[in-house]
Amino acid sequence: MKRLLFVLCVLYSFCASAAVYNVKDFGAKGDGITLDTKAFNDAIAKASQDGGGTVLIPSGQYLCKSIRLASHVHLYIEKGAVVIAAEGEGYDSPEPNEFDMYQDYGHSHWMDSLIWGIGLEDITISGDGMIYGKGLSAMDLPNTTRGNKTISLKLCKNITIRDISMLQCGHFALLATGVDNLSIYNVKVDSNRDGFNIDCCKNVRISNCSMNTPSDDAIVLKATYSLGYFRDTENVTVSDCLVSGYEQGSLLKATWDNNVAEKNDHVTWRRIPTGRIKLGTESSGGFKNIAVSNCIFDNCRGLAIESVDGGHLEDMVVSNITMRNCKSGPIFLRLGARQRSPKGTPLGTLKRVLISNVNVFNAVSDNCSTLAGIPGAYIEDVVLSNIHIWSEGGGTAEDGKRQPKEEIESYPEPGMFGVTPAKGLYIRHAKNITFRDVNFHFLKPDYRPLIVEEDTEAIQYDGVTVDYRPIQSSDIDKR
């Protein structure tokens, strides 16, 4: 008992001595009308100048433009507090970046954001309040000072984001580039574009988050060339998360409205829910030591693992995944040669990937699970085990005769090959692939071959079934 009292006294002493900087003491009104940016930045600067502390945002509605983070500062958003991105221009100007031709404009700039920090350390953003990106653009906006990201961090370390809610977040809820030791816990994101973009980062933990992003990806790992050099994204875990594609705002309201297809006005090929966890759309650098586990995909696209710009994607495990109403091929592995990297960048690799314990119900039939390299560059050393996929079916025999184009330099996406000639697995330019205890079911008849192989080596099937019967050689179309 004495020991417990001693510990409590120490904790109380520590908390009591921590400096707290209330933004209202620096002039913030919190009335949703007055622009409170200066008060926020003054409080943050003072906390950092004094060696660190907590910048408190009490209950209220705070209209802001660019909030500039500083090292050793804890930005605490109290329950009932909402930080709102103001409309119009007047955000910090996007900094110059001579390497912005190698990735989208939004990935190449950080200062044109609601909250941003570059070259900082020891920062926490937490609390039970909300960040509302109301005035942010969901699109890239070169040559303007309108904000298009909610939180942007570049070349920072020891960052924690936890417990907050984020609504309508512009192009990104979080863009983290070159950030090491990043922890994201129990965050809710309900947005019109990307959720978390983890780019060129090392030692990242994302856990217990709920992400609803109907028009774009929920959690996506990237490795761009935006820093001006190759940098891998490595040592990342994503666990115990929900990703979904319901109408924006309905996650935070807990209504789960499903009107996305009719209301989505983003570019044409995204006119169905996206959501999902993905690696490698931007893949100049590589991906090493990645683990995704205990995650739910609901009314969104499936898992996508890609390297198309020269990066080496190696040593990844995916386990304990469940998907319902999957809007694309449930599992998509792609090694391509888009080569959106400096001239002369060699082809990448995609190998040593283990995917296990996956359950999928009601996946669309247009594109099945796909493993697709390109001529001369094979996906290799992949194991898929203990997987059950229920697809909607409906494919025709004519669909089964299709010969999709290679699309070597194309943007990677499960629908890139059109309707796949297989209903279960499409395997192209791949070797040393094992399927163990993989089970396919179809909610209505599908007349395509179960499996189509093209240019493959050492493909093994062990305990693979279709509608509960072991597959036979006639189920595999080798081309």
C-alpha cells in the first residue's frame, strides 16, 4: 500500500510540474468565427521555447489556417474541442521541391497544411477532441496557398498521434514522410481522400484505428522520391484496425450510410468505395519488414501489395484478415515497371510475402485475386495459406478466354487488367508460389476457369478446394 501511494505521489508531482499553455491565454476565442491561428502558433512557440510542454485546446470551435508544430510539444485537443480548417487561401505556401516530378504534388509539399512540422522531434497530438478539415482541398493545388492536408510531417522523429477524431481531411489526414518512431493509436478518420500515408518512414506502429475513406485509401505505405533520395519504409506494423468505404461522415455518426457510388464525384475509375490497406503505389524506395494483422475490411477494396517504381518489397506478413463486400480482387500483388523514379532506376522486386488466415465474403467477380509480375521480372517466394473466399460469381465462358494486356507501365490497381480470365486466381510472371488450404466459393455460377497461370514456375497447390471439392488439373488453365 505504501509503495502504491509513493508511485501515485510521484505521478502527481510529475503531472503538476508539466507546463500547460492554454491557447485561450494567448488570445484564442474558440467561437468558430474568429481566426485563431496566431494564438495557436504563439502558444506552441512559447511551449517549445520553455523546453517543452502541453498546449491545451479546451472545449470550443477554433478556426485556423497553418498551425506550425515545434519540438517537445504535446498538442492536446480536449473533449468538446474542434480545430477547424478555415476556407480559402492564406495557408503557408508549399515549399520548393526540385523532385516533385517523381510523385504527385501533394506528396511533395508539407507546409500547405492545417498542421505541419519539418525536422522536429518529440511531438504528441492527442485528446478526445476533433480535427475538421472543412476548408481543405481534396485535390492537388499547385501555385496556391490553400491547404490540402490535415497533418503533414517531414523528417521528424518520436511522434505520437492518439485518440483524436478526424473529419473531411483534404488530400491526406496524415502525410508522414521520412518520419522515424511514429506511433498512431486509437484514431478515427472519416474523410473524402486518403487516411494515413506513411512514406519513407521507419519504425511505425498503427493500431486500434478506425478509418472510413470511401474515395481513396485508408492506410497506405509508400516510398516516394520526394526527399531527393531513395529511402525505404521499414519496420512497420498495422494491427487491430478497421478500414471501410461508407459515406463520408457516417463512421463518426455510426450510421454506416452506403450511398457512396451515387455521391462520389472523384475521378471516374474511383467511383466505387476504395477504403483498404495498400502498399506501394509510390515505390521508388522499398518496403522491408512489414506486418499487417487482425484487421477488418468492410465495404471497400481488398489488400493491395505493389512495387512499380523500382523499390524492393521484401519480407512481409499479413495475417488474420476478414473482408465483407469486397469491391475488388481480395488479394492483389503487382510487380510493374512504371518507373516513376530518376532515369536509370532498375526494376524492383516483390518477394518473401506470407499471407494467412484470410476470410472474404461477397467479393466482386470482375477481378479475382491476382499475382502479376511482368516479363523478365517475377513475383517470387510467396505463400498464401488458410484462406476462404466467397465471390459473387457470374463470370462467362467468354470472359474466361480473355488475354489481358501486360500494362507494364500502368498505374497499379486490381482493375487494371479488366475482367480477369480466372474466377479464383490469376497468376502471371511468378515463381515459387505456394497455395495451402485455399478455398473458393461462388454465390452464383461462374464459367471461367478457377485458376489461370501465365509464365509461371514452381506453383504448388496443397489442399486447394472449390465449393468444398479438391481442385483437379482441369481447374487450372496454363497458358
